[in-house]
Amino acid sequence: MFAHDAIPAGTTVAGFGGHVVDSRELEDLGEAVRIHALQIDDDLFLASTPPFDSADYVNHSCDPNCGIVGSVLLVATRDVDAGEELCFDYAMTDSDDYDTFECSCGTDRCRLVVTGDDWKRPELRDRYAGWYSTYLARRLS
Ligand SMILES: [Zn+2]
């Protein structure tokens, strides 16, 4: 998902939606649904089904320009230029290994492998303070 126009920091750029499912139900929904799912609580996920919404295509970056407010709002953490890809760090939402993957975001901060334990990393904790999904912010406090 790319910015059409310049977006000022603090702007809500998307809201995620879908059906609330647990990890067993998510597993049963298959790979195509799982890779677009968003974790919103301990063992709870928002799973959307085709046709996917543009918010379902927001990619991960290890040096993102967006963060999470509440559990489902994607908000620009800094000014975004027109044409820039909108992205967030999945460490802001994920604490389950349902979506562990090798990262190729290409940023200087790339962790190379993104896992469900990344939210615990001390350097991310500081960098993303205020941008974690509510359930992770609660765990970190
Ligand atoms: Zn990366």
C-alpha cells in the first residue's frame, strides 16, 4: 500500500477488519487468510477473507513509517512522502509464531528473521513505545 499524497505524522491511514478467530480457527482458514491476519490479543486474530481489503496488504518493515493505535488502527508515526510505501513492524502486533518469516525489507535496521517474540526486544520496546497494539502495551507495562 503506497501513499498517494504526502501524509502528516499522526494521520490514521487504515483500519483493519475481519472476523475474530483463535489460533486453531486461523490455522484451519489456510495460508492465504493467515498471511493477511492481524493479531489483536492473546490467541485472538482478525482474519479477513477474499476479496482482501487494501489494509490487508500493508507490509512489514523493520524501520516502518506507521504504528498501531488501539488494536486495529494504522497511524503514520512520522511524515510520509507521496509515493512512499506504508508499512508497520509486525512486532507491534504479533506475539504468536503464526507468521514467522525471513525479512527482506532492506532497511539498515532489518532483523532478517521476524518472529512472534520480537515485541520483547529491548531496542524495539523503546523505539515503538506508544505504537504497540493495546494487548502488547499492557504486557509491556
Ligand atoms: Zn526487515
